[in-house]
Amino acid sequence: MSVIVILRGPEMGKHYSLVKDRATLGRNSDCDISLSGNQISRQHAHLYLRDLHILLEDLGSSNGTFVNGKRLTPHAPTPLAESDTFQIGPYLFGLRAAPTLTEPQESSLVVRETVSATSLHESLFAQGPAAKLQVVLEIAQHLARTLEIDPLLDKLLEHLMKLFPQADRILVVLCEGDKLILRAQRARRNQELCGRSFSRTIVKRALDEGIGLISEDVQTDTKYQPSQSITSLDLHSIVCVPLIAQDGRRLGVIQVDRFCKGFGFRVDDLHMLTALGMQVSVVLENVALHAEKLREERLMQELALAHDIQAGYLPETVEGFPDADLEIHGRVFPARQVAGDFYDFVKTPAGRLAFFIGDVSGKGMPAALFMIAVRTLCRHVVREVDRPAQLLTKLNVELADDNPTCMFVTLAHGLYDPATGHVLLASAGHPAPLLRRANGTIETVAMKAGRLLGYSGDLLQFPETHVELHPGDTLFFFTDGLLEACAGKRLDMFGLERIRDLLRPLTPARALADGAADAKNAVDHFTGAKELQDDLTLLFLRRRPNS
């Protein structure tokens, strides 16, 4: 049986036994030899065992497979000799004969001594307990003053270098997801030592079993000889202890290495580092909590700023439009800091008032960003067309052409002519508005809803509806955050009849802002919730009564 060994690159020293007739190398997790990196194809190459010979085949990878520096022809198996090397992305592999000794598995590595790294006990301080305890407490106090990860690790390595004078290198490896990341290291004299990797075999055992472990002289222990990942580093003595959170999560390890012969680490060094590791674990948890709190505070500040910016987009008056003829009032009540709903109105080049109310799919920041795009396009397109159906058709084309997130929007659009009081309406999947006449009668505008906007496909049709506003009449538009508000766990929705009831007291003499406040209060009372379930947006248009 043969093995291939990673001679250079990620996981240097790791080796794989070739026990099957074919092994696949690639980025996919189901490959026999799973590799990482953008230069690796999902299925990059095959290794074959045929008649006691090993052949390597490139599977048409984007970046190629190289044997002794020469790129292989895709899909042409090439024999390998024991002296050959082959490269895939950042990995350089060598072919080796299987060692005669049985390779130790991670769970069967023999070390000089192990000690539990999950609880303090008296054996950790058996020799010189007062002095050791004082050192542990002093270092813990120093580290506790630091709440940022990089200064914390730098200060930790500084203390450990003083505490272990025989150490040539000290490193901290942290768990990030399912990966082991060398986060910090320090060498005493030869800085080239920082360029060496570390043994994942040792680190994984310390983490898996939750133990600190020590080897006084790796090179003289025959149990380690078959492990390329250990012997290739030229280590002579190591101490490795895991960092374990109070809930049992593995945070990483501290490892102290000695490359020079003689003066290896002893059991009391293991005890000392284990005790320190427990204190460092607590500090690391505090650092993580502090960083998470800072991230949350920063996010809240950014969301508050986004809320203010979004609110600034919403108009209150129409520049250059005669407000003596028409009252208009809009409100957006976000379910979160920012909303996917919006309203807008603007004077057209023909002197009419164009108005919009929309509801983007989803909530929060993604919906708010898409909303800004929709609003901007509405203001741009309305200057190029003169009918609502034309605007909705053109707007859908613009949105569908560049919509990688596949979001959509419902939109109602109208044009008001101040000379006649006529309103021309069209809808893209948006709820029909209600019309409150000056005499108090309330009717639903017979507006047919077209298709949602944001994707291409079937033939678009947006039927247009004419409404004549008489003096004192009010048009009321809303999003489904009002219509579909639910009371607790019941399926009962706020519904159209309750919306009609909201409009009854909104006489021509009453301010439209009062109508918006009444609607919000009614939804809060109906749902009994402190927060809205969905963005709630309202838009009122009222032709002023004759004086």
C-alpha cells in the first residue's frame, strides 16, 4: 500500500493511504481527498491503482494538474514514480511507500502524560502551589483588562515566553467553524520558526478529548515516527492544552514548542499551561461577548442612520404643485428599523401629480435597498411616459433585467389632473384603494390588479381605471401590512371592513394626518403586539372642498 503526503501547502505533512482502486481529489466534500482553495476544481483529479502502478488523471480542471512541474493533458492517465511530485493548486504532493510501523490514529497517540483541561484540581499546583497560583492569577488579571482579540493574544504570548524560558515557539490555534486557524505565534530567537506549520494530529486530540498533553522528546518516541505531520516539523518537545468554554465548546489550543534538543518540557509545565488555559478560555469568551456587543451596537447605529436616510426620501409636499386644490399625506411605519414599503409623489412635466405606493417582498435591509431602486426608477420613468400602464410595463423591464435576488414589488400608480379632478390608476398586484366621498359613503375602487413587478415572462397587462374626485372626496391607499394584520395566533385579519370603519370619521374637515394616526392605533389595538408584523404604509389624497 502507498501513501501520498502533502509536502508543501495547507495541512503540510498530512498523508492519505491509497486503499481503493480509485481516489478522487477535489473541492467537493464527498471527494476521497478533499482539498480547499479557489484554484481547486470540484472534482479535480483521479488517482488509480492498476497492476501495482499508480496513475494520476486530470479531470479537465480549470487550473490544471502538474507532475514534476509539467501540466498534464486532461483525461490522460499518467503513471507516477515514488520520486515524482505532483501539484494541485497550492498543494504539493509526494508519493511514498507505506511505513512498516502501524500509523497511530489520533485517538491512540501515546504521550508522556495527559491532564484534564476542563476543571481546576489540586494536582495542577502540586509542586510550588503558592507560586504557581500567583503566576496564573497575575496573568489572568493582565489578560482580563484586554477586550480585543489581537492585543489579548499578543499579551498572552508575551507572558508565556517569560513563563517557559525553554520554549522556542508558542502558538495559539483557534477554532473557526470546522477549521483550525493559526491565529497568533511568537518565536524566541529564530523568526523562521514562525513559518512552520503545526501538527493537527496533536491539536485535534487535545480538542477531541479535552485534555492537555505533553511529549518530552517527540523524536525519540517510535510511536510518532510514522506521523509525517509531526516528524516533518522537527519538533523535540511540546505541550498542548485545549481552550474550552464553559458550555463545552472548543475554542482552540495553546501549544508550546521546543525545536532544540535537551531541556524538554516536564509534567509541571503541562499542569501550569493547563491552569492558564482555563483562565484564557474565560477571557476569550468575554472578548467574544464584547465583540458581539460592539457589532450589535454598530449595527443598531447603522440601522438608525439608514432609517433616517430612508425617512428623508419620503416627500411631505409637492414642489410646484398647487396645494390649494389637493391635500396629500403619506406615512410609513416600518416593522423593523427600515422598511420595504414606500410612497412617493412628484409633479410630472405635463403638470399632473404622479403618485406611487409600493410593497417590496421581505423586510429589513434587503427590502429597503430594493425599495430605493424601485423609487428611483419610478421617478425616472414617469418623465418618459404619460400613462400608468406604460410606466408599470417599463418599470418591470428595468427591474427584471437586473434582479439577482429575485425580489418583487407590488405597486399602485396614479396620475391626478388638477384641472379636472380626474385620477387615472393602474396596479401591479397591489390592493385596490378605498374612496370616501364627501357625503360619507365609502366604496372600493374597481381597479383590476396586474401582475407583480420584478421578473420577466408572460405578457404584461395593467388595466387602467378612471376615478373622478369631487371636492371633499378622499382616496385611501394602503399596503397589506394594514389589510393582513393578525390578532395574536388567530387567523382573523384586520380586513377590509375595519379599514372602511377607519375612513368613516375622516370628514373633509379632519386632517389626513389624524387618519394615519387612527389607522396605526387601530392596528396596534387589534393585534395586541408591541411591534408591527409587517411594514405598514398609508397614502391619502383628498381634493379640497369648495370654500
